[in-house]
Amino acid sequence: MRHVISVTVENKPGVLAHISGLFAARGYSIDSLAVGETEDPAVSRMTIVTRGDDQIIEQITKQLRKLISTLKVQDLSELDYIERDLVLIKVNVPAGKRSEVIEIVNIFRGKIVDVSLREIVIELSGQETKVQALIDLLKPYGIKEMARTGSIAMTRGAKK
Amino acid sequence: MSQIGADILVDALEREGVEYIFGIPGAVLLPIFDRLASSKVRFILTRHEQGAGHAADGYARASGKVGVCIATSGPGATNLVTAIATANFDSIPMVAFTGQVKTPLIGNDAFQEADMTGITRSITKHNFLVKNVCELAGTIKAAFHLARTGRPGPVLVDLPMDVSMAEYDCEYPARPNLPGYKLNGRGNSRQIKMAADAINSSKRPVLYAGGGVISSDAAAEVYELAVKGGIPVTTTLMGLGAFPETHELSLKMLGMHGTAYANYAIMESDLIIAVGARFDDRITGRLDAFAPEARVIHIDIDPTSISKNIRVDVPVVGDAKGILQAMIPQVAEADRPEWLARVAEWKQRHPLAYKQEGLRPQYVVEQIYEATGGKAVITTEVGQNQMWAAQFYKYTQPRQFISSGGLGTMGYGFPAAIGAQMARPGEVVFDIAGDGSFQMNIQELATAVGYELPVNVAILNNGHLGMVRQWQELFYGRRYSGSILEDANPDFVGVAEAYGAEGLRVTNPGDVRPAIEQAIASPKPYVLDFVVEPEENVFPMVPAGSAINKMIGGMA
């Protein structure tokens, strides 16, 4: 089962290595990992998408809490939350196909951020499923390059 | 005159009450060693950094304080890795200082540079690279706090040379700054009540005590609970001494080489009260067959240990001592005559035993027990020597048995004995060793002689890597591949004497006791070379993948 875990950590060198080292050493999966500063410059937030059964997820959250540099660990999958993944896709646009591709982009309410003779670069942010749907629709045209941030997430409603 | 980093370090060590720092100097540590010379902290020079690390570890286990070691950058620091991993696996409070190249050179493949924070990340409770002299005092404070609180563990502090030479005036902070570190305290009162209720309604309870009882200083509470509730007690290797093995409720050690009666008792129990133990595979054997009818209470300071291997019915997270103190008043007095009679019968029908012909290693351990009145501090190496030391000495006090349990590090026992002797001057210390293990840190004879430590080494010399040989005999058709030492073993007595220690070789059972007494009486380090039966096996034994009540075992 897919779980989204939000971890706030001390914003210090080596912390990212510590967390990814933990996952590697214990054989936990990382589907995606996004990290950045928060409203407090001493604190970073890491959003990790992982998968496993209940026992594995319990061990993952406990092991993350045990790390000295982690401040708070939340398994968002059990809560009401907002999730966004940002992707840049450089897609092949053969002659005559450009309007088709633009139509797809509009349906998804994505943006076109670069245009050249045979390629366009599309930017889209949304839930992982929406992003994946766009990627699947663009595949037949030939995706030349793709950069994805991985999910970031936040609980809805008042800050707990 | 303002201080430099090295002064701050030495000052910090003194404030933390550090008596000894074990290690070896090197280029990047010169500023620190210069200041250390005039400090109250006594530096103990070992002959290998691994020896220094194990000595700090043995000191910590024997005293309950934080063990401190120091190594220079590069190879000195990497030599500490095994010792740090050993301490990590057994949750021992330790602070390891490693020198590092000057900060501008870090990451440039400088001479004697090693990425110690990277290398030790998975084997330390936490580690620090101090990049600025102003962070030094706070970091050291944090390091000691982390090492000794919660679930103890080794902490590494990497010190670049320029930081130790930099000038600054810093205040030693009152409290360490660790926003992400919260201590689990007293246990949830509802869980504690649930646990007490479970004990009161159980018919066949067993107390399973591990190293956490000793870290928490909870032996008295375990004793009170056992006696009040009529509960037999078994311990892990790390928990030996947490409950007096001379008491009738003691089942001694359980697991792969534990007593048969401890294994039968826990497999037939209806309630396991686990305190400061982690259900390691050496204890449980085949997990799906382990204690099928038992509910499990698990008292532990570390939530990651709970429900990791087996399903726990009543988890209680927190410090064992405090939790037991809150729980005992809610536990009813009980005699449990039928259960205790069953246990007594198992003890009577399946005692530890061995053949009495020739010179047997088990006999040597028993004689050490008798000669020391059961009061010595025993360290061990790893393998058969370790198992016989666990089985045939009766431990009654915490911090009496010192052994590498989780990592199983050969070469641990002798330097650990040195550290333990420093922590317990005036007490008798014995390292029970194998001929393979003892050679791994044999150079520390120089340390023992140099500091006049009367440690005693009892080599159970069977000319082989004994435990490997045993498995090869039982499961690999007696093909002794790579496990034969006797062709090239040295004259251990000669080696001891060459270092300035004393030694004696024993081949006759009748000479065992007098030799031991001679060693104890000598003020010098003493190596006893007991030439024992070469193909003796440790029994009982739970083969890998078996349930723990399916032991193989040639009893006498």
C-alpha cells in the first residue's frame, strides 16, 4: 500500500543522507522523496512516498522518529491531506500534431513553458494520479525528457 | 589568554566527569594531545584503536558511565568502526572522538582523510562533524547527553584539526540543543495496569529480561516482581546478572545455547513479560513456532523494538525501572505451585552437563566460578568460549558479565577486560577467550602491562575456531574448512612473557584450580593457556530455523 509520510527535520547538512541511508540500510522502498525549507529556516520538510504492509509502515515511522534530527513524523495517508507533484515534460511534437498535444495540455490545465521546432515542454502540477494520466497520454508522441519533483503534501484544515 | 578548541574539548571532558580516554594519537590530534597532557582526564594509550574502542566499551558496561575513546583521522578512525558497531548493537553509552583533516581539505581526498560521519551513520546513535569552534562545546554536551540517555548508544564526534586550533571564548552550555530528541518517560498508566492485570490472571508466566534491565538499573525491581508474583526469570546473554542465577526462580539463559529448561518454560508459557529485551533471533528461534500460547507484555524504552519481530499484546514504552516500580504494587502476590513445580522438574531433568573425561572447557569455567566465589567480572570473546562462559558461571549481579552480544565481535573480550579493570580496580577480572579470538587484540598485552592491570585471560585453547568447527561438524560433514588454528598457534605463555606479563599452560584437570588461583594472586596481567578437548561442542543447541524447544544436545 502506498503511504505518504511527511517528516520535518533539522535543516542541517547530512540529515538527508541520514534518512535515505536509513531507508537503504533497512530495505524500505522510496517511490519519491522531496525536501525543502519551511516557514522556519532551521527546519526542512521531507515528503516521502513509500509502500509496504502495515507492519513495515509502522517500523518506518518509528525508525524515522528515532533519528535524532527528525522533529515530527506524520503518516498523511491516514489523514485528510493535499498532495501535489510537479512535472516538466519535454515531448516530441511531429509536424501537424502540435494542436493535438496542446489540446491535451489544456484539458489537464497544464502550461506550455517552452516551444521549439519539434518539441514542446509542458509543466503540470497536481495529484500523482493526474500527473501520471498526462504522462500516459503523451507517451505515444514520444517523451524525450522528464523531470518530476515527487509528491509534496500537507494536512488540510487547522494546523495540528 | 583565550582558549582554543582543544582547551574546550578537554574542559568539556572534565565537566562530563570523564576519568579515562582510551586511544592512540596522530597528526591531526597533536593540538588536543598537547592540552590533554596537563588534564585531569587520564589518557590510556592502547596498541590498536579497536582495542581502545572495546576498552571504552568494557569500561562503560562495568561502570555504568559513558566510555570515551579517541582516534586520529583516516586509518585511526576507521580502525574504530568495529568497536563502534559493537557498542551500537548492544546499546552501550560511548563517545568516540575522531580527528579529521582541516575543514578546507574535507572532501578533497586529503592525506589520512575518511568520511567518518558517512561511514558510521548506520552504526551510531548519532554523529557530528564540528565545522566551527563555536559549535564545539554544544556538540560535546549533546554527544554525552545522547550517549547516556534514552536507549544508550555510541555517538561519534568528528573534529577537524583547524577547529581544535581555533581561538574562541565559549561558554559551556547548560542544556544540549536537540529539538528532535525526546525521552520516553514513565510509561502509560493504562498500559501498566493492563500489564499488571495480565500477570494476575496468568497461570504460567515467564519474565524475560535483557540488557535493558541493566541499562535501566532495574535489577532490584525485576527481583521484587519475580518473587512477589512467583514468576520464573530467564535472561538473554546481555541480561546475565540482571537476576541472581543462584535463586530458585532463575532459569538462566534462554535461546540458541540457553538451558533446555528456560526454552521449555518460555515455549509453554501463557504470558511472557519482556523487559529491556528485543526478541532477537538467537532467542526466538523459528518465529512462527515461538511461544504459541503466550500473550506478550513488552516493556522497552525504544518503540522500534516493540512489535518488530513478534506481535505484542501489551506494549509499555518507557524506562523499565520506573515502569516496574509503578506496576509492582498492582501485581498480586502469587505462589503458582503447579507451574513452579513443572519448572523445577524441567530443571532437574535437563541440567547443563558435559563429559568429564580429559580437560573440558566447561570444567575450566566452573573452576573460575568457584575460585572467584562467583564475584568476578567476566568478559568474553566470541564463539564457544562465550557460550560456555554464559552457561557455566552463575551470575548474580548486573555489570558482572561483559560480552559482545549483538554484533558478536571476536577480539572484544581482552580489551574490554582492560576497560572493565579500570572501572573496577581491586576486583578480579577474567577474560574467557578462545585461541582464535585472543589473537585478534593480543597486542593489548602491552596496555595491560603498561598500566599494571592485573587482568586474567583464560584461553580455552582447542586449536580451532571452535564455533565454526562445531557447525562444520554438525551440518557440513565435518569438513573443517578454514577453521584449524593449531598448526600455527603461538606459545601463548611465551607471548605473554615477551610482553612482560605472566602465563601458565595447563593440560591436566588437576592443575586447573591451582593455576587459576595463581593468576588471581598475581599483580601482573596473567594468561592461562588451557589446552582443552579439541572437538567439544556447545550444547544444548537450537539449530537455525528450528523452534527453541527442539534442541539437539549431547548431554553427558
